[in-house]
Amino acid sequence: MASFVRTIPEGDDRERLTCADCGFVAYENPKIVVGSVVAVDGQVMLCRRAIEPRRGFWTLPAGYMEMAETVEEGARREAWEEARARIALEGVLAVYSIARIGQVQVIFRAGLAEPGFEAGPESLEVRLFDWAEIPWGEIAFPSVHWALRRWRESLGAPLGAPATNPPEDARGTSPMEGSAL
């Protein structure tokens, strides 16, 4: 059985998990999350999480990419898994760096490609919300707040350059107030 240690491999500048026997480096890299702000007649789709972390809180249909899929395929798959929704992607709305947990999030602006949605296995419920009805105090993650605000700013306009982290949290290191994240 290989024994891994944290060391700085020759020619590198940071500690890596390295096999003490053969020198193999097991690189640890950020995970990519893909998702969408899905709008239907001016309302946004939110999913109440049926899984941890943040079970019972509202989020966008989003999740980790799988091997051998594009970011677009991943966003469509996540919308199906969480909201049983077939979506049409309009373009990239935002790219967020969440350094404290090693994530890069690619969020699309989208609509329904065909009518209908319902809770998938990872959601307790799925609803459309008018802007004034969004349960801001029950949103699961800071990046959901950011993406919803970016969606609102982009209404009626072509998508330009994707939004990035807000200046007050440029590295994605601040958890939401009151959360255990």
C-alpha cells in the first residue's frame, strides 16, 4: 500500500501529497460546480435542498461536474436531477471562485426548453419566485445570492462578460452569516 506524505516535490513551490515510495504526486485541484439561474416569465426557479450541506435551504439547480461532460451538459444535467427541468442555456452569467472550499462555479442564465418541472431526488421542492418573494434568509450559499443579483442586473440585456466575486469577497472566503460553512 502506497504511503503518501505532504512534501514539496522537486521543481514545485508548494506542498503536495506525494508517494513516499515512488514519488507520484497526487494533485489536489478545485472542483467545478455548474448551475443555472432559470427564469420563467420573470420568476426564478429555486430548489429546496434535500441533502447536506444546507438541507432545507434554497439554492439554484447546480452541482459538481462529472467526468467527460462539458460545463453546458453539466448545467443541463443538474437542472434535470434537481428540478426535473429541461433547460435552454442563454450563456454564462457568472464565474465565481470559492477558494475556502476549493470550488470554481460556472453559472448560466437559462430558461425552460420545455414546460414543466418538479422536485428531483436531491430537492424537497422546486418553486418559481418573484423577485420580492425570494426567501433571502433561507438561501443556502453566498454564491446563490451573488448569482441571483447578477441575473436581476442582466434582465433584458444581452449577456456581457460573466460576473465574478463581489469585491468584498474576491476570493470566496467569507461564509454566510449564521452558517456553519
